[in-house]
Amino acid sequence: MRIEYTGRQIDVTPDLRQYTEGRLRKLNRVLRDHCNIHVILEAAKHRRVAEITLQWRDHTLVGLEETNDPRSSINGALDKLERQAVSLLGKKRTRKHRAPPTSAVLLNVMTPPRKADDRHKVSATQRVPIKPLTVEEAIESLGASSGELAVFRNVQTDRVNIVYRRGDGELVLIEPEP
């Protein structure tokens, strides 16, 4: 933790430095990493302003407080910084680490083997857009189109589902396991 002090119309005494560094130890425990801190103390008429800028990784946090006493200004600015740091770490912990949902699926149509030793081959490839639909809407779109397959993102589960019509006319819904 590297701390710089700037005093505007006020002397930054060793007592104020010691007090600020003591309060910053708590913030350093929350962040657990090296950070750069710039403390600006300002006096104007009867006001004492403390502005504390903290640079941690790629984030910049700023706490600003204005009171009649320099210590209470430092307290207020550090309280604001602590709230911002806790909020930042909370966002970092709760962020979901999932891949973005796909917007299209690539369908391959396989041809049956001609001889016993041949393998299946891809005869056609088609890119199908995935739209958010309910199961009922997907069945309606299946009936309206000439295709026998509907690929969609289920609105209730937010997962990709497939509805298709079998040879005997029955409809089949394919859902992935949760």
C-alpha cells in the first residue's frame, strides 16, 4: 500500500498521517492487494475537506467528505471508500461465469451408410436461429412452417430446446437436463 498526501491550505501533520494510516489498515485487509492511495486534505474558511482516491487493479474508488474537523472528514471519506470496496468485491464474487447464450445452432444432416463398412457422411448443413419462445409458440411455429424441426430458447428455463414431428405425426420435445 503506497500512500501520498497533499495538503491544500493545511499542514498534514504526522498525527493526521498516523491516524489516516491506522484507518487505512482496515481497508487494506478488505482488498488484500497492493493499491495506491492519494489523500488530499483541504481547508477553506471553516470547512475541512478530505478526498481519498484509491487505485486498485483497474478500478478507481473516490471518497469525499466535508466537515468542520479534519479527522471526521477523513473518517467519512474512508467509510465511503470501504462501502465502495465491499460493493466492488461483492459484484466480483456474484458475477456469473457462464458462456454467453448462443444465437444460432448448426444442424448437420447425415446420410445413411451405403455399404456395411462405410460411415455416415454429412450431406447438408443448415444454420438455424434460436429465438426465445414458449413450448406452445414453438409448436405453433412448427405447424406453420414446412420444416419438421423447431430449435428455440425456452423462456421459462432459458435453455435450448427442440421440438420435432416424428414419422407417425407425434410431436417430441427435447429438453436438456438441469
